Amino acid sequence: MTGMIVSVGLAVMIGADGPAASLEANAVYASVREEGLTVGGQSIRLDGPRFTDDQTAQEQRETLRSLAGSDRAVEGLLRPSVTAPFLLSLEDRTVDGATIRSGDLFFAIQVDLDTIDPDALFGQEESGPVEAGNMRFEVQVLDDPGEGIDGSASARFVHSTGRLLDRIGVESTARVSASRSTDSVVVASRTDRQFDDHEQWPNRWWTIERQGTSESTGTPERYAGGIGYAKLTRLKDDPKTVLVELRFAFAEPNAWFNGAPILRSKFSLIAQDQIRRLRRELSR
């Protein structure tokens, strides 16, 4: 989830050259919707966006009301403030050897959608480290993932590295594609199996054991990764407000926290930290 919010921030704030795929041509978006994520013999697919480009202003407001619960809650959600609330819902599915954790996140930002360049996601090689909830994440765009990797002109590869609660290390490489239409921008991502055993950018996780000031790491294991997309939609009766909906799912091996929802309990804190950081950057 953190990587997807970072991606939204990059897409909003950084300029770059190059063509963006249309939503219909966004193979990564189609993949997370139609193929989904398979872990432990079970698959999960992401639902479509609640806010679609063909909605009227009234239909957008009705959707907001159904999500927030009341007109007053909608006004709070759309408040032009760094501390405006967000909506986060989570779901867990137990599978063989892991839990698939999925969620939906909704929030608003104040920005002119026309100034957002979806190719800006690939405008720099690194986003810099992000820390929240005793976790640390770094995201790096790969200009050259190496020989033998099948890519496409409309997608790029992004490698992320995380340190979870000082107990788990994890890294993965995702195929990411950005799209735009008149009233929306979409960024979609999925862990690419081509990198499962890649020498430099693998999909893997490992345990971290601390003893005083020293630490050791366990033997790396292959990581199934995750899928996600973020859709930024212009609010039609307030064009300077953009609605962000983010949907995601990822695998959490039982060996991480014995199936306990320790990591899950940090999601709200991470979302709050990253959303406020994005809003502060936009206000500058």
C-alpha cells in the first residue's frame, strides 16, 4: 500500500517525457482486475473503481455519500486540509501458508488534474526512503532491469524494498503502468514473476534477528508479492479537487507474524502519514 501511495505522489509531483497508455491499453490494470493475485492456490481480483469517468456530478456525490455515510462526512472528506480524513477498509483471506491482505482507500487532494503527468511516475530513479509505523520503504524505478526481461513500451519496472517492524525484510519488483483520460489518471502495479529469482532485483523476503546492537538475517524465501491500482478522478462540481481511490492486495506469509494481524494494524497509521505527506507537498 505504501508503495502505491508513493506512486501517486510521484505521478502528481514530478514531470517527465514519454507517452502514457490509455486505460483500455493498460495491460497491468487489466491484469490486476481480471487475473488478480494467486497465493496458496487461491486467487483474489481487485474490484473496479467506484468513481468512473462517465458519472455525472450528482452521481459522484451520491457515491461519496454512500462511502462516507452522510453529507457532513462528505464535506469533511473533501475539506482542503492536510488533516482531512480518509476512508480505509481492510479484508483478510486465509490461504495455504499465508494470508492475503487486501484493502480499499479513499481520500481527496487539492490539485488540477490537468497538471498531473502520469508518466511522471517514471521521472526519477528513486523516491527516497519512507518511514512510518516502525517500517521503512524505498522505491526505485529500473531504467534497465537486465537481459532476458520481457517488458513493454507502456510499462516500467519498479523495485521496492521494505523493513517491517525490525523483524522482516522484503523486496520485490513490479510492472507498473500509468494511464490517463480526460477526467482521470490510473496507476496500476503487480509483482512480476520474471524477477522471482533475479540476481539483482528479486522477489524475496527474509527474517531479521536483533541481538543488542547487532543483527542477523535468515535465508531468503521467494515472495509472492501483490497487486494494486490507484485511480485519481476529477470531482466534476469542484474541478480543483481530485478523488483518489486505491485498491490493493498482497501476500503475507504465515512465517512473518504467525498469521497475527500485527502488520495489518499499522495500515491506518501508514495511510495517514503518506496522505498527509502528499498533501503537504502539493500545498507547496
